[in-house]
Amino acid sequence: MANRLFQGIIHQMKDAVDRVIGVIDDTGVIIACSELVKIGESRQGIKDELSYTSESVTSDGYTYRSIDDSTKSEYIVFVEGEDKTAFRTAALLAVSLSNIKNLYDEKYDKSSFIKNIILDNILPSDIFVKSKELRFSADEIRIVMLIKFHAKTETLPFEMVQSMFPDKTKDYVISVNETDIALVKELKAGFDMREVEKTAKTIADTINAEFFTKVSIGIGTPVENIKDLARSYKEAQVALEVGKVFDTVKNIITYENLGIGRLIYQLPTTLCEMFLQEVFKKGSLESLDRETLMTIQCFFENNLNVSETSRKLFVHRNTLVYRLEKIRKLTGLDLREFEHAITFKVALMVKKYLVSKPVKF
């Protein structure tokens, strides 16, 4: 990664510096240079010479200087020439690349730190100590979004999301695996969850429009301390899993809006089976055809209103009443009664959950 970082800076500087400039690693090999053909060349012996001084040294028409003041520096910069201009340019180049590398290392260390937190790879007692070392503000409001890619793409998922949050010190993009990317986003005081959901929608729409791939995004709950980020991450995972079962239409799922689906998802499958056996007569649920199930769904969507449901279904009111009576006879539940309707609604969700997660014998 340092190679690409240094090469990017050297490439931007080459027009401003009318000389060959570059960087050598600790093995004496050129890893970045304004003349690309020189990358990979060996400059042995330079590191040994610099190990005795913090100043610049010259050799074979080039000026060399450690990237920092340490005599054990990992990287060395070089400038064409052995004159005063070469000395000054080497000093400026060393300071510039040293600062950029420090900023990069700090950013990388913070990202690794956050990844360890959300994946529970760090002890709670170490979180506070490490945050102090990294000068990381622990008491900011943050939230975790888990972005799941549904297909492989030419561009890496991490790079897609990172490109939408460039050079930010408050938002961190974490690669969890090949398909999952976690975005840890800092929120302002008095934030509105609708704005968070809007950000998630923007991410999904941008990836779909620019990279031609679809994603689902689970959103955890906001936390006020960095040690609670693991909880927000787990909630984002649950949001995706529950949404996959109970709300297949949406691609943005918020943990706070999961409702009863969240409760059902946490129940043992054996308990769910027992519930269905107690609620329905044997085979009564399976005996309902597709048209009847669509009628039930529409009835629920219209708040158990017979007139409104019949209008939406384009059927006569008496026809709908007949269908509801048929359901009552088959299942023993009258959907026109609120308590029976709740029981039936929950039962349908439990059935859907069991289909997605079959009982293991």
C-alpha cells in the first residue's frame, strides 16, 4: 500500500520538480519514481551510509535522505543531482512524504482498531487504552451500516464504498469479507434517522448506477461510545437477516423498524413449530390457496376493513365475506376479530421464518 501511496505523490510532484525523484525501501529497491522505468532498480549501500547520519548523503549523481530523522528509517528519498538544490529538494520531499505516511498510518491503524471492535477481536478493557494511543474520540455518536453485495464485480466492494467517502477522518469503511462492507459513520448531535436512511439509499443507488450491482444495507442503532460499536454492527447483521426473511422488497433495512419480525427471528425453530401446531388445525394453513393468501394479505394491509379490501381486490363485498368465512372454517380464526387477526399475522410470519430456516433433526 505504501508503494502506491508514494508513487501517487511522486507522480503529482514530477512536473513541479525538474529532476528525477523517488523512494527506496529498506531492501534498497526503488518502489516509486518519477521515471517509471527505474522502479525495481536496486540502490544498495545507501541505507548503510544513512545509518550514520540524519543528514543527506550523495552517491553517483544522486542525493539521498531518510524519510524521517531516524537513522533506522524504513524509507529513503532520492533526488537527481548533488548540488544545494538537490539537498533542499530531498529535505522537502522527506518532510512531505513523512507527514503523508504518518497520516496514512494513523488512518490505517484507526480502521484496524474499529474493525477489531465491531468483530469483537479486542478486549473491552483494551478499547479505552488503544483509543487514547490513537487519539481517537471515544464518545462520539456513531452508527454502523452493513452493506452486502449480491454479486461479484470487477471493482472491489471496498473500493466502491471508499470512493464515496474519500479523505474522511470521521467515517470509516471496513472490509468484513468478500461481499460485506461495514461503514462506521459519525453522526451529529440531534441527528434524524431519516437522514441516515437517506445516506444508505444514496449508497445503494450510486453502486447500482455506477457499478451495475445491487446491494442490501442493514442499519444498526446509534451508539454514544466506541465500545458499543460491536452491538450496532450485530444489529445491522440482524436487520439484513430478518429483512431477507420478512421484507424481501426493501433493500434498506433498519434494526429499529424490524418490529415483531426481530422477535420471531430470535425464537428457536422447535418453539415456532409448537406455536403453529397449537394455532392451526392439522394441515389447515397448508390448505389455503394462493388467491386466499393474497386476500388475507390485502385484508391486513387495509387494516381489516372489509369495504376497502373488496374495493382494492375488485370483488363484491359479499365475495370477500364468503372468503373470510371459508378461512374461519378451515383455520378456526375469524380475521374480522382483532385478536384472531393478530394471531394469524404472527403465524404467517412464523411460517415464513421456518421456511427460511428449517428445523434440523
